[in-house]
Amino acid sequence: MKKKDLSIEFCGVKCENPFFLSSSPVGNCYEMCAKALDTGWGGVVFKTVGFFIANEVSPRFDNLRKESTPFIGFKNMEQIAEHPLEENLEAIRRIKKDYPNKVLIASIMGQNEEEWEKLAKLVTEAGADIIECNFSCPQMTSHAMGSDVGQNPELVKKYCQAVRQGTSLPFLAKMTPNIGNMSLPAIASIEGGATGISAINTVKSITGIDLNKFIGLPIVNGKSSVSGYSGKAVKPIALRFIQELATNEKLKNIPISGIGGIETWEDAAEFILLGSTNLQVTTAIMQYGYRIVEDLIEGLSYYMEEKGFKKLDDMVGLANKNIIPAEDLDRSYIVYPKFDEEKCVGCGRCYISCYDGGHQAINWDDENRKPVLDKEKCVGCHLCANVCPVQCISKGDIEFKKGCKEEAVAL
């Protein structure tokens, strides 16, 4: 199959595909960005630059695992770029010179209005196509920077106004998920002059405790701290915020760069279907390398072909019409689980989970080691299907509750 045209316009800039490195360790210098662009990434968000130079701890990473599966979630304690500002600006100049047809987003972070304006001017002069304002890093050592700023709509608006004073380029406001209502700072950023939104940055976390030393992880000379959580575990949080932003009337038609747990083409498609026109990746690259972009491009191309999408724009936001308030969901019927006895391995997981965590609606046939559904008790929650290790439980009979009108049901 001929690969689909994945080009898309983002903030008025044509991108050959929506896949970008996010501002992070994966785009920390010229060599890294060059390798990524050679591999096929549509663009890079260069690691956040500022007048502040990070003095990093060691070690600074930890990953959450379940049983034998690593990288369910990833914690990092890294701050913004540790290189001098002029070195970073030279890298940006060189990237743009050597890759004129790729898109370079310069991520910046200041500590006051003067710094934000000056940084915007400097990266504009260095050749950036778009600017991203990092209002959301959760592990900065100063309260004048990072997620503490992103939780304050007035400060977000003020700093965006300063950035607009320093540049005519389109720029993004990068949102923190460490907030209840992301729309408030997002709206403030647009009022301050931002062109679009990027979301989400990492989630404040403690991934684990060393049970022998009684110290959080990773351990830095006998101590640890709260810092950013990323990877596939945060994708549901990211998708929720993308949907919130994309459907807010005050943010209508505002470009969104989606970030948070994108690892496969399926993840990418989900972000696009909820309204993202650009996608940023870090943790999956740290685990698998830049080459994952080949799988992302190929998988998304096949999906578009299968669904009949001619261009990427045709997909953007299609799922939002089907995300509705909980009070509007149809509560008139029950879908009973259906057990495939040929696939069933007789492990009893469904029985245990239903009895101990559900509604005691599954009886156990000891002789044949098979589950038997008790419809009188079953509420159709489908916990059993979620715990089944061989996926032998599907949706079965539909019954309408007493007094409810029977009609067609879309499952």
C-alpha cells in the first residue's frame, strides 16, 4: 500500500507528518534532533531553553512496573536544558539551516516578563518556526517557573503577553495536568496572545518507596522528591484534557498539540480523533528509540486507508460528538456477558473478581471448571470481561429494564 499523505497544517505551519519530539531529554542537542529528523519525525520541540541553567541530580529516572511489565509509567526529575543558552540557540540555528523543510519548535521558560520576552526574541532570531511556552514542568527548583505558573491563569496570560511582545511567530502554551480545570489557564493563554495549546506535561508523582530504606525513588543521597510522571499510564488523563480543551466553546478552532503516553499508532489516532492536530512523544522514544516513528507513520497510514480518510484533517475531533455528560448516557438496558466455553481455560478469574469485587453473579461449576452466569444478580458491569486473561468473555444478550422502551442499541 502506498503511504498516505500525513501532512497537516499546525498553527499555520505545514508539517510533513504530525509526529514531533516533545521538549525533553530526547531533543537535548543538535545531534539528537538531527538523528530524529533523519529517521522521519515531522519536527522537534527542542528541549526547553532559558536563562536558568539546570544543575541536575543523579540518578533522576524511575519506572513503574507491574509483574514483568516495565515502563507502565515513567518518572523523571529532569529540569530544562543544562547547556548554556547560547549553545542551545546555536543548535536551533544549525538544525533549521540543515533541515529547512522540517518544523522546529523552540520551547522556552522564563522567570519574569522580561525573560519571557527576551527568550521569544532570541529563538525567533535563531530561526524557530513556532515557540512553545513551558508553563508546566513539575520539577523546577523555582516557584517562578514550571507548573506553579501553569496553575495561575493570570500569570499565564501575563507571560503570554510578554512572549507576544517578543515575537510574531505562532506560539503554544504548554499546560500542566496538575490542575482541576485546564480550560482556565488555556483560555487565559489565548487571551494573552498564544496561538495554540499543548497538553499535557507530566503529572506530579511519587512512583514508589524503597521498603528497606524508607525513601522515595529514585534515591538521591538518601532523599527523593515529587516529580513528573509520564508514559502509557498517563494517556487516559491526557485524552480527558484534550477532549476538555477541544470542546470548550472559548477554545473553538484553537490548534492543540497532544502529549501524554503516545506509544503506538493507535494512541496517535485516539489523540487526533479527540482534536489534536500535532502529536509529541518522549517516553516511548526513551524506551524504544527514534525508529518508532516508522511504525507510527505506517500504522496510521493503514488505518486511514481502511477507514477511507483521504487526509489527516478528516479525522480531527471526530470522536468528540460521542463523548457526552454522564447524566445523558442511556441507562435503560443491561448487556449480559457471554462466555465462549471453547476459549475458556477454567482459571476462575471471572468468578473470583465477580464474587469479591462485583455482584456475586457468576457461579462456579467445579466439575467442569466453567463459569455459569446468574442473570438475576448480574448488573452488566463486565468486570469479568476485563479480568479474563484469554478474552473469552464478550457482550451477549441485551435486556431492557422494567418500564423502559425497547429500541436499537449501539454497542
